[in-house]
Amino acid sequence: MITEATIRLRVRTLPSLPTTVVAMGQAVADERCTVDRVLGILAKDPPLSASMLRLANSVMYAGDNRVTDLRTAVLRLGFDAMLNLGRTAAIIRSFRGANHLDTLRLWQHSVAVGITAKGICRLLKNHSLEESAFLTGLLHDIGKIALDLCFPDEYAPVVAAIQAGRVGYEAEAELLGLTHADVGAMVAVDWNFPDMLVEVIRDHHSPQPGAFLTNLIHLCDLLVRARIPNSPADELLAFSLEELPPFHEVFSNIPAEQLDLERITFSIDDELEHAIAFVKLAFQD
């Protein structure tokens, strides 16, 4: 078993967010933030800026009009979206290597969950939560990478159990005494992310009634795993949307007769294609 104290100690050895991304977060949190201030921060990190511009021109953000400079990207997408592009580029590029995990597949899953969650927020006209939904989706499984990098020997039997058909978080709880959700929350705390994001990462496998964002990420995680299985257990995953409590938590404000499940399903399939393309771009040097 792994103790929380040991985890907290080893999590600090993981790559930290670049100073550029940290400075962007501080700037965006200031209501007096200007475009020039953000551009001044990005100018100090040309490689990250190039990655952000490439991602801004991805199918996820660009639409029909490509952007050729960061000023246009900031003006078009807004501060929060640009901050998330910076975080995404930095996090994925920092965690491309692993001992046991297929990180390309993991990040494609995570980005797909984030994009799907953002898309559902847009569908619900809950625009204020779109970027938070994307970021929590991106990071909901960060604990898997932390376990793989910080505890490779201890995590190897978990990976073997998953490949043999066990449900991932159940195997983690039995063999390690905690799950990737617990560890991911510790990583988020170490990176000084908001409490809300920490709670979603920690509880995304067991969302509580009334916790909209946690239920949303739980639902999107299921929807993505059912389409792109991460393990043998996922290949057997079957459920009815209308019987899932998180589904009703997320869509509680829409009358049942107005829910267009076919439209939701088609939009999710589109988001998966976007996620695959987006992560391939993020993996580029």
C-alpha cells in the first residue's frame, strides 16, 4: 500500500507548470488584464507560444478562419481559452513519457472528455463553465500518469490487472489503497489549481447529487470510454443514458421531451475526432 504522505512527497518531483503558464494564470485572474499583458508573457516562451498557436488553429478552436498571430488568437478566443491552450500544451508535452501507460491514448481520452464536456456546456448554454469543463476533463486522469511515473514498481501490477479485465480504479483501490482520482487531486493541489477542479478530479468516479461539474465529467468519461475503450473492461461497457443518475443531474433543467439524444450522440462522435487531431498536434515538437 502507498501512503498519502509518500504520494505528496513524490508528486513534488513531477514536472511543474512552466513559469509562462503560471504567469498567464495570474494575469488572467486579474480583472484589469489586457491583451498586451498576456502577449508580453507569451513573448518570453516562443516554443510554448508556437504550440498554442498551432492548437488555436486546430479543428477544436479555429472554425473556418485560421489565425496567424497570438494577438488575433487572444482576441478571438478570450483569455480563459488561451490560458487553457497554454496549460494543455504544457501539460501534454511534459507528460508524453511513461513507464507502463500509452500516453497518446490516455491524452486522447482525456482531451475527448474535456471537449465533450465543453460541448455539453455549450449545448446547455452554460457558457461560464465551458473552459472549466474542458480543463477538468483534460486533468481528470492525471493521477494515472502520476502513479505510473512516481510509483512504477507499485503501479505495474495494477496495469497488469487492468489488462486482465479489472476495472481500473477498483484494481488501484485494492492493490494500492487509493485510486488515480485521489492522486490526481493531490497533483492539482500541488499545481495550485482551484478547489472546484480538485474536487472534480477526486470525485469523478463517485459524483454526488448537485455537483454539476463532477457529474458532467463522470458522464463524459463514460461516453468516451464506450466509444474509445481504454481497457478490456471498457470494451464490455454498456449503459442506457436515460438510466444514469449523472445524465439527469447534467440535463436536469431540460424537459425530457426536449432532449435530443440523437443530436447529443452525434456531437460526441464529432468531438472524438477533434480530440484525436488535437492531441496529435499537442504531441508535436
